[in-house]
Amino acid sequence: MHSSLKDAFCVLLVVVIALPVHSVNGRVGETENGANNSNAKAAFNTVVEPQWHVNFNPSNMTAHMDSSVEIQVEITNVKTANLNDVVFRFHSTNPDLAQVDDIVQGSQIDPVTQKWQGNITIRAIFLGFTQIRVHMINEKENVTEISKEAFPLIIIRKQRVIDHIFTGSVALLVSLLYINFGAALDVTVLRGLIVKPVGPSIGFVSQFILMPLISYAVGYFVFPESVEMQLGLFFTGVSPSGGASNIWSVILGGNINLSVLMTTVSNIAAFGMMPLWIFTLGHLIFARGNMAIRYRNIATYAIALVVPLAIGLGIQKCSQRLTRILVRFLKPISTCLILFIIIFAIVTNLYMFKLFSWQIILAGLLLPWLGYIFAWFLAKTLKQNPSDALTIAIETGIQNTGIAIFLLRSLPQPQADLTTVVPVAVAIMTPFPLLALYLYNKFTGHTIKDGEILPSNDISDDTNHHQS
């Protein structure tokens, strides 16, 4: 086991060290391919440097997705032997994002002033960046002239009421859930974990060393030509322990005390570890992303996590009856919360599925699943019992996509929406192995409890005895 784990680490490190070379080679290949494509295009249609000019009013624009905008265009200095032989077409550099149906016939050009002025309508289809250029096509001579001037168009998503409702309702439900966690905590066990932090130390290594390395490596291999997607994946990799990790630890019979402690420690440690990765391995991505980290938001998240836990602990001290009620409903509430987040997130973010590609799906699978595997083997190699090893694996593989999305939202639009598709994909793909394990436990009637495999009814009896 030690040998295989060592080999896995060596392979991962070699991959990370080799990535900058891979990136440079990828850019060189892209340049060569671009030159070849240009030559191929020139063989079919001669592209001539234009003498005419185009003025756009306004000079640029930000439009909402699924809307139409109108701009004023003026084409000047049109000098051609026969105006009836030419036609002016408006082309988007990315027709999947925006399109223009307007056409200006050469006969519409004033032969005296040699210009045309009018309005065109741009259909904003999907979020992103594109440019509108004018092509003067002379089909008789098989010549195309492309305007030097371009109209930059930024397409963003309009904020809706349902987006704010989703954010607020999830925050409220998670706060209520953490009150339940606080009521269910065994303070004696929690104190023992703090005094002898073997499990949290293993989790720290897996969360803050393994996951950033995995996210960096996967990003460079899966998205070799997309800095935005690399940025989204790396941000997800350095944002450990989402609230769902505590939920899954409860559902799968892990060590809830270890889970909550690891979540709390990781959010506090993020103050130092996130900048460490930014200025070392991650600086290559962040320099190109030109993104500033909002540490105040991380602090707010950590405080928001501790406060409901403290309320739950207070209830545990003051009312044993209310504590038993909260503990009894902990697992049903956890399950309902997961279903709510998944269903509501899909409904409110359907547009993101248009961005999904096989690379995004693959990255969403690899990041959490490799985290589960590496963390499990690390914990078992260091002699952790099955319950703690399961908890460490869950805490490692489940990233705090909420922090990743929130930090990515500090980017200007539409980069914010474009980059967040990666943590969304990770969030969607993360539960599948855990759900499979849950179904296995339900069908076999076994789960993990205190390092042993026990029937489910024995666990229920043990829990009731503990609470009484």
C-alpha cells in the first residue's frame, strides 16, 4: 500500500511539473494550425485589404442574452467599378453567440457620397464575447474584403428574481442544518479529535496539497487552450470542504465530529493556503485571469459556518428534549437539502448546460473522484478506521463550490458566468459515487459505524442509546 501510494504521488508531481511545457507546445501548435487554416481559406476566396471604412454608433455594447439590439452603422469611401456587383454582409466572429441578418446591397450605396448609413439589428443568442465585422463580397470577381473596424459585443445574462431567491433559500436552509449539526455534536469526541488531531491532519494534507495539485493537472490536460476553464477548475480545487460533506458524512455513517471539525479547520486555513497556491503553482493561471481574491468573503463564510454550530451547541446544553428532536430529523433534513439544491440549481441555471462539453463533464468527474480515491488510500495507509477514512475521503472529494463560484463572480461579466460552469459541473458530478454507496448500504442493510460494518438497525439502536 505504501509503495502504490508513493508511486501515485510521483506520477501526479511529474504531471504537474511537465504541464508548462505542454502549455507552450499547445500554443505553438495552435499558431501553426491557424496559419494553415488561413491559407486554406485564401485558396477558395481572395481576401483583399479594404479601402472603405465602417463606423459603429455606439462603438461597443453590452447586451443581455436572448435579446435584440439595434446599432447605427455608416459605411464610407466605397470605391468600386460597379456597385451592383457587391453586397455588404455583417458577420459575427462567433455566430453561436450573436447573429446579424441585415444585408446592404451595393445599389443602396450613394454613388456621389460613396457611403451608406442605416441601422442593423443584432440578435444576442448566448453569453460571451464576439465581434461584428462587415464583409464586402464581390461574387463576380470572387473577392471578399473584410472591414478593419469591428464592433465589440459583450453578452451577459440578465439577473432574475429566482436567482436571488435560490441564493437566499439555500443560505437559510444550510444555516438551519448547521444548527442541527451543532445539536448532534459529541463534545467529548470533538475534544479528543482536537487533542489528538491525526484525522484532521491527514485531511489537511489531502485537502490543501492533493486537491490543488489534482485540479491544476486536470485543468492543463483537459482545457489546454482555455485559461477561463483552468481558472474555474483551480478555484474549485483550492476551495475545500463544502457543507454537503457534512451532510454526506451523516447519511453514509461517517464521523460527523471529524467532518465538522475538518470543515471548520479548512475554512480557517484557507486564509493562508489559498494565497500560498496563488503565489506558487497557481500564479500562472491567476496572472492571466487578472483576478483579485476577496478575503473578506472567505472570513464571512467561516463566521457564517461557526455561528449556527454555536447555536446548536447551546440548544444541546439547554434542552435535551429539543436536542433529541433535532438529531432525529438530521438525516431527513440533510437528504431534503441535497435534493433541493440539485433540483433548484438545475432549474435556475439551465443556460449553463449549453456550455457543457465532454471536457467540462470529464473535469467535473475527475476532480472529486480522484480526491475520494487518493484521500481514501492516504487515510487507510496511515491506519485510519473505515469510518474516519470514509469521512476524510468525503471531506477531500467534496469541494466548496459555493466559495469557488462566489470568488469567480468577482470577475467581470460574462467571464463570471462562463467560468462558473466548471464548479457547477463538479457539484453535479460529485454525489454520484456517494449516492452509489448509499444505495449499496440501503440494499445490503449495512453501513459504517465507529470503524465497523454494522447492520442499519444496530446503528439506530446505538444512536438512540447514545442520545438517551
